[in-house]
Amino acid sequence: MKAAIIEEVGKLSIKDIQGPVPGDYDVLCETQYGALCTGTDTHLLHYHPPFCNWIKLPAILGHESIGKVIQLGSKVRHFKVGDMITRVGHPGVDGIDSAWGGFSEYTLGKDWQAMKDDGLDEKEWSSHTVNQVLPEGISPAAGTMFITWRETLSYMTRIGPSTESSVMIIGSGSNGLAMANHAANFAAKKIVLLGSSNRINESKRVGSTAFIDYKAKDAHEQALALSPSGYDIVIDVIGRPATTDLALSCVADGGTLGIYGMDDSVSIKIKPELARGAYTIYGGGYDEGEAHQDVCDLVKAGKLAASIWIDENNAFSLDDIHKAFDASEARSQVKPLIKISTVND
């Protein structure tokens, strides 16, 4: 079977490797689609920190994949053959590590609920709550967005915007747009998105009330002109020293700063002198699995639309994954989609 493997720093190849072997609590899946994560997948490809601290090369790439269940382990009780499972991956084989391993023709999901019910230690199943069933009516291609939506919704929910909140998001990639969409679904009164100029239309579609080109020399002034007292919640989705400085300087007295991005997170230093008053730094992270049902409900209600992020009619093949990276780098697509299964072609 084929898989996308980072052979060495900056070198991604499609290789034939041994398929994953399911255990008692595993489901074997035929991987349908994967989505390229501009942040994590690019950082992994170039072996940037912090990922290089726990993943060894060579490694199978991909963490936003949907798999169709084709075989059940002996103790699986909560999945059935034909289910579409989120966040499937290949655990690695023959000296090849797993960078989640979703860009692989065959992958595994785990029946974490059965493990929990059977009394296994939480450490053995807690990281697998990302393996959930896609509801009927949601295509596996659109289902790749569940990973982005769940992460960001959990993060936003934990920060806790209200109908009285003013929210500023720095970053207009897939995560930044998702954060803005969630803020709109919380009915925040003001949602200002700072991002790339070619993301204005997407910004409007997710519900932002204003958009600022982050490259504008007066971006900071424009942001504060829209909310002179600052913002109740500011989230840096990029994660660089300059964007975090900008974010902190726009937090209202008593507001909250969230640093979600990891572009250069190891170099970020908080500068208290930039603050407008007292502030809180959110450090609670997110739990992707906890947001699954909420995302299902929002999709069914038409409040999250995959078409803003992905183009289901123009997916790249696994063999052409390099072109997906090119599209991501050129920002010609918000989130390149990769068709992995060729069974029905």
C-alpha cells in the first residue's frame, strides 16, 4: 500500500509500505480523503520544533484523514463495517515512525469507548477520542474539516466568548477562519480578522464583521479604530513573536489573550509593557474529541460549511501530494484536499 513519507528534512515521497495490522480494539480502514494542514504538516515536513522533539524521521504524514471501516478487531463494539471514522492514521512500521500517518491508503481507528468500558487505563485510550463516526449525509471529503473545526471549537468554547464579546483573530488560514466562524456562531458582537488580503471573501463567509490586511502598515491602528478600548478576546492563530506582540497590544483591560499558533512559538516572549491593563493568558489548550457532537450539530444546522475551506471537485491524488503543498504555499486554496482511496475509480 502507498503512503506519504517524510524521508528526510524537506523531502516527501510516496512509498509502498506494509499496511497496518489491527489489534483487538482497532478498526482497519480504507482511507478515503485527507486534508493538508498548512501549519502542522508544513512544520513536520521541514522538521521544525516542537514536532522534531517527539517524531523521528522517516515518518508517515497526515492527521486530517477520514477512513471507511472494512474490518473490526475482536473487541470492537462501537463501530461497524462501513462507518466513516475521523482522524484515522497509520501507527508506523519497519522503522518508519508515524507523524499521525493519515496520508496512507490503509489506516487504523480505535474503539476507545470499548477500551474505557473495559477498564483500560485512561492513558491507553484518551488520545483516541478523536476517532469518531461521521454522521450520515456528510461526505468523507467534507469530513476532513472535522479535525480543524473540533480543535478550534474546543479552544474557543473554553475561552468562552459571549454575545457581548469583541473578538480579534490574527491569521486567515483554515484555523483562523474556523475561529472566526465559531465566534460568529457564539454571536459575538464584533469579530475582526487580520489576515492575507486574498482571504477577504472567506472572512465574510465565516461571519467576520471586519477584515484587516495584516501586512498593512497601519494594521494595529485599524484594529484599535474598530475597538478603541481593545478586544475582550484576541487569538494569535499564527504564533510568531510579532503577531503575539500585536495581539497583546490589542487586548482590552480585563481581556484574554490566546496563543494558538505554532509558527515560531519557541521564540515568543510575553512583553507586559504592551498590555493595555490587566489581562489573562489562556493556557487551557483544547480537547478535539469533546467538540465532535457540537460540530455535527453545527454542520447539520448549516453553520459550518466545508465549501469555504475545501474544493471537493478538485482534490489532489496521493501521488500528487506535492502539488497540494504548492497550492497551500501559494494560498490558491485554503485547505487542499487529497483523495487517497482509488478503490471506486
